[in-house]
Amino acid sequence: DRLKDSKVYMRALFDYVPLEDKATPCQEAGLPFKRGDILQVVTQDDHTWWQAKRVGDSLFTLCLPPVFPACLPTEDCDCEGYFNGQYIAGLRRSFRLSRKDRQGSSGEGSDPGDSDYLTYEEVTRYQQRPNERPRLVVLIGSLGARINELKQRVIAENPHRFAVAVPHTTRPKKPHEKEGVEYHFVTKQQFDADALNNKFIEHGEYKENQYGTSIEAIRSVQAKNKMCVVDVQPEALRRLRTAEFKPYVIFVKPRVPESRRRQPLTPFEDEDLQEMRQSAAQIDQQYGHLVDRILVKEDSASACAELRGILERLERESFWVPLSWVR
Ligand code: 5GP
């Protein structure tokens, strides 16, 4: 009955293996979970341990470590007596990550739970209502994923429902281009001023010209009641993870074969694969806790079909979002 009453849901932001945690009061019954799992919290009576079940499991009340472990995982704390080494090492890693993540952040909606290290984020089911503006779809991709191409293809198939945010650039307009269609063409002076005023979710240089996507460009797509799809550097998630945009984050990574030793292979190809693997691992480690969905790209056509399916479901199904976005 208590379980039925509980409306507290948490998304775990780290992996937890109770059998490796000497401090748990219920090692065998402890609840193993992975980053991204949704946990329904049954009791929070005990400050040291909560009881919860994983959504989708029929198993009942298991233990999980609380939001604030009794001993904070700081550099000079050696709390192996309380939590086992691996667990502490994990928390320390998350702690460092979230601090790194914060650097340079303007503080808006940056860290889930506003906690000093990654533990849990309180979530709720959310479904876009017909009068609400569509959620923002954010694609982040690791090396080799070619997400711009993916984005353009899916939008071109259905331009009435989906659109890109038109970026700003300082490069000259080409004859076939129109202001406000391919780009907003601005002077370097204007671009620099906009960048200084934090107008861009991200910006960068390419062949000595500046390019950037503004918050306004996203808002203007949403104002037309279209679903805005952006592909950005994952750092931009700090600015975008707000109640206003309710971003649904898709991490696109290319399928990288484990080993191609049996196929003819040049050393160059091998290096490429290695770099692709590293790039995916790095994004996963730093930003994995902010990702709603991983799309493993086999080929362009199947990735497009999968992305189209996700966008369609976003409009008609409910998804877990941070509670702070709907309160
Ligand atoms: P082009 O000048 O050929 O239209 O674009 C050249 C390159 O500019 C693109 O391939 C892309 O790398 C970069 N670019 C285009 N839009 C943006 C943007 O909004 N932000 C950033 N950082 N780069 C962009």
C-alpha cells in the first residue's frame, strides 16, 4: 500500500552495486541500479538508507544509498570504513565531474538536483499537452556520427512539423542564400556583442568566420509550434536544460565494430575507430547522466527512421523529466 502511495521517483545518476558496498544494511537485498534507472522511493524515513523499487520491476523494497551519504566524498576524506572503496571512488568521480561541468556555467539549470555531486534527480512523468509548445530535441554526437546530416534529413522529410534553429554567421551571404533561412548574417562586431551578452547556446569558428546558434532562434521555431531539433556540443546542455525548453537529449554514436582484425585494414582505419570509441566514451562519461536516449547509428537510413520514430513518440507519449520542469 505504501508503494502505491509513493509518488517520489528518482533518476539514478550513478551506477550502484550493493554487493560491493560493505556499509549497506541489506547487502543481498540491496538494489543494484544503473545510471538512468528510475527508482520509486517507498520510504525516506531513514536518513542513511532509503527503500525503493526500480520502476518496471516486480521486486519490492530494496535498499539504496541516500541523496546525502553520511560521509561526503571529498579529496581529504578517507571513508572506506563507511562505504567501500569502489562506491566512494564512484562518488568521487561523479563529484569531480559535476564540478568540472559547472565551470564557466552561468548557473541556469546546470546541475541536476543542484547537488555538489551526482546522486539522484527527482523526476515525474510528463506528456506534452496540445496547447503546449513542443519540446526541444537536442542531438549530441560523438566523432563519426554525422548528426547534422541526420538532423537535416529528418527535418526535410517533414518541414511542417520539425525545424532547425537558424544559426548566426559572420561569413558573407552566398547568392542563393536568404537572410534568416540558411543563416542570420551579421557583422563580426554584432556577433561578438551577442556572444558577450550570452545570446548563443554555443558558438565557434570555422575558416575564420564565426558561427553560433542563439536562444532566440530556438524560441522562434517553438513559437511556430514546430519541434525544434538542434545538434550542439554537449556543453550547451547547461544552457538548454530548463523548464522552458524541456530538452529531450539523444546521444548519437556510430556503431564501432569491436575488432576488424579479420577484415583487410589499414593502420589509419584502426586509429579512426579508436578515436571514435574514445570520443563516445568521453561524452558518455561526462554527459551520460543527461541523456534520455542513445541512438546507435548503423547507417543513415536506419538512423533516420529511428530518429523519426522518437520524434513522433515525443509528441504523443509521456516521458520522465526532472520534477523541477513541471512544478
Ligand atoms: P557553411 O559556411 O559552409 O554554411 O558552414 C560551414 C561550417 O560552419 C559547418 O560545417 C559547421 O561546422 C559550421 N557551423 C554552421 N552552423 C554552426 C553553428 O550554429 N555553430 C557552430 N559552432 N558551427 C556552425
